[in-house]
Amino acid sequence: MNMKFETKYSRILLLIIYTILFFVIAIYGAGFVLKVIDVFTISILTLFIFKYKDYNNFLKIRCSLLNCSLLIVTAISLAFLGNAIYARGDEFNFVMQQRYEYSAFSLFGLFVLSPVIEELLYRKYWFRFLTEKLDKIVSIVLISLVFSLTHIFGEIPLIIPFISSIFLFWIYNKTQNISLCVLWHMVFNITSFYSPAFFTIDNIGNLKMLSLVVSLLSLLLLFFSFKRNE
């Protein structure tokens, strides 16, 4: 009886939370197309959560200090690397001037809401749904394509979210811990947003090389760390 009551209460609470998120993002989203994408994403995520009924424990953190540290380092270094490769040195001041004008709500959506919602939808639920019907590799590629296309109106080349999605699937398959994907996504978004402030025409080459070396080294260490824990 108590379990039934708790389940019913959890569903009602979840519905209230997602209803609030639905209207908040619909009202404050940037542009009509982005509003549609946000509303669609939250709606599909809600349906998946109700379908699989595991909404009580989907963000429990289980991570060693070493793995969490390596994940954070890879997120920071890869974000720096992506900006260093695709950005021009003469546009950094203009980019940062625009970003300093973002509202607190927009930053919260970019740094917190988007990583949580996108990782739960793409990496956890949609992946689970597709792998019940398709090959795992096919599912990963399809979801990564869709994930990258949802960033088509953003400032970054689509190859970056596509590669990031593949990498996040690797993390999720190795750990079965969606919270680590959320953590990585949050750190990556924050670093991508603010890293242009560190770039100048004179230092972009050095930062590009440094971020490449750190990325490769941290990815290698992360690979062996996951391998050791298998």
C-alpha cells in the first residue's frame, strides 16, 4: 500500500516538475524553432520516464575520484580544443561581449537544464528504447545524428556535438551511470561558453596544442581506468 502511494506521489510530483519546465522553457526559449525543440525534447523525455518507471534513481552519482577528475579534465580540454580549432582569433572579444549579455536564466538552462534533460533523453531512455529494436552501434549513430542536428541553430559546428555524443555513449556504456554523462556535459558547456575569453591571436596556437595534448593524455588514462574496473 505504501509503495503504491509513493509511486503515485512520485508520478504526480514528476508531472508537476516537467509541466513547469515545459512552460518555462517555452516562454523564455530563444526563438520559435528552439522553443519547439525544447518543448518536444521535454515531452518525449517525460513519456520515456513514465514508460520505464525508473524515475526515482536516475541521477545517483557513483564515481571514483580518479574517474571523475579525468572526466572533468577531458571535458575542459576538449572544449578548449574545439573552440581553438573552429574559432578565429579576431572574433573572441566580440563573442565574449555577446555572452556576457546572457541572462541568469539562459545560463542556468545552458549549464544545468540542457545537460540533465539531454543526457536523460538521448543517452539513457532513447538509447534503451532503440537498442530493444536495433543494433547498439546503429542506435548510437542514429541518436548522435539527431543530437547534433538539435544544435543546428547554435554557434558550434555540428561535428562537435556528434563526436561528443559518441564519447558520452562510450562513458555511459562503460559505467552505466548517466550522472557521469551529465557531469561531463555540464563542464563541457561551461568551458565552451567561457573559454574564448582566454584566447588571443597570439596564444591560440599554443592553447590548441596544449589542449590537444591534455585531451589525448586524459582520454588515454580514462580508457585504462575503465579497463581496469571491468
